[in-house]
Amino acid sequence: MIDRAEYRRLMGSWATGVSVVTAFGAEGPYGATLNAFSSVSLDPALLLVCFDHSARTLGAIRHAGRFCVNMLSAEQEEVSRRFVGKVPMAEKFGELAWADGHGAPVLSDCLAVVVCDVTQEVEAGDHTIVLGAPVHMEMRSDLHPLVFYRGAYWERLAELAERVSAPQGEFKLAGGGSAAAAPPPVSG
């Protein structure tokens, strides 16, 4: 049997972006910070988000049949923290810039947003996997992602930005200079 705390620590070793998933419930906008988000398919375009079975935002997604993944920028750590926990939704959205974008709450100043229609739900352990088909997308090239790693927000985004801004096909080395990037692995 795997130790739950050790498993959680191991999974925290995977650096992820941070998102706030939002939807309109019967009483207004709902949202939750999560990093359990992934692309599933290009044809058809599908993505997934995962919620604890008792998550209030999951109930709002079921009510609306639509949700938005707001991918947070490095400047939005406070937004991420605001949407963690069981505080009232009015407090989470209070004094925060957002708008109704294609039938879902869209937060301002995000790295990217994607509004999806729910296509399927799958129960898996103590979570529900929600599959969504994108109906609207926006992306900004002038921002960098908020990154979460081992239980903390990653503070070295300037280094990440420098490496990402290297010419395509090469990356910058920590000690200076550059090297050709290896071709991506081929899946079979």
C-alpha cells in the first residue's frame, strides 16, 4: 500500500501551471484554484479538469454545462490564493476584475482562458474528471505563467522567461551560452 502523504509529496514534484476554473451556478459565479488540468485530444479538441466530489465549483459546472479555465499569469498569485478554500464565492469574486465571457466567468489579466462545454464526467477515486470541448479561447504573449512546485509558487520566473525567449531550436544554459534543443520524443 502506498502512503498517501508520500504520494501527495511525490505528485508535488511535478511542476504545473496554476488555473482558476470558473462557472455560473444558480447563485452567481463560482471558482476554484486547481492545477489538475490537461489537454486530452486535438481532434476533437478536448481538455480535462479534476475536482473533489464535494467541490462547490463542480456543482456550478453541472448547473451551467459550461466552464472556463483561467490560466494564471505570474502576476496573479494573489488571485490563485483567493480561490483556494471554502470562503464565500462573493468574497472570492469581490473587487476582482472579471466578465461574462461566452457564458462563463472570465478573469481579467490571465495568461490564457479557454471556455468549454462539458462533454463528459468520469468518477475516479475521490475526484470527478470533467471533460470539456473548447468553444472560445484567448491567449496573451506578453505574460508568463504562474508555476506551482512542491507546495509553493515558483519564484524563478525571470530565469524561465529568459530560457523560453531563446530562439526556437535552442535553449540557454545556466552558465551562459546556448545549445540545440533535442527533437521532441516520438510517441508510437
